[in-house]
Amino acid sequence: MDLLNKVSIETLLVHLSVVTLLLLVILWSMVKIVVWGKTMSRGAFLFLSFFPLISLFPIPPPQFENVQKAKQEQRKRKEDSGDPPEEDEAEASR
């Protein structure tokens, strides 16, 4: 609780100003890149040609695949226990 007592309004204002400044710099740089890209200079064309390389890096599997696997395991457990399948599950498996 001492840490929360040491936080002052000045500290919060400094953090807010830093975050605001960073967001403005990012927005300004994005606008500059778009304007530079619209002129289609050689440098912009070369810069934009490297963006597809980002797709070469592996992308982690989405969480819904893990959820689907868990649902399948749950169905298998219900079938093994001898419980009759519910109507919703029977329709979903078709």
C-alpha cells in the first residue's frame, strides 16, 4: 500500500503526457509513411516490398482451436461414460 500512497498527481500527469506524446509521434510517422508511399519513390517501393516477409514468421494457433479440442475430448468422455448425447451436440456433429 505504500506504493499507492507515493503516486502523486504529478506522476500521473507525466505518464499521461509521455503516452500522449508517443501516440502523436506514431500517428505523425504513419501519416508521413503514407504520404511518402503515395509518391511511389524507389525507396518507398523497396520499403513496402519487404512487408510480405512478415508473413514468413510463424503465427501461433488461435485459441478457438484449443477450445474445439477440449469440446471433442469432453464429448468422448461423455460417450465413454454411457451418457446419451444431448440434442445440441448431436446436431453440431452432423
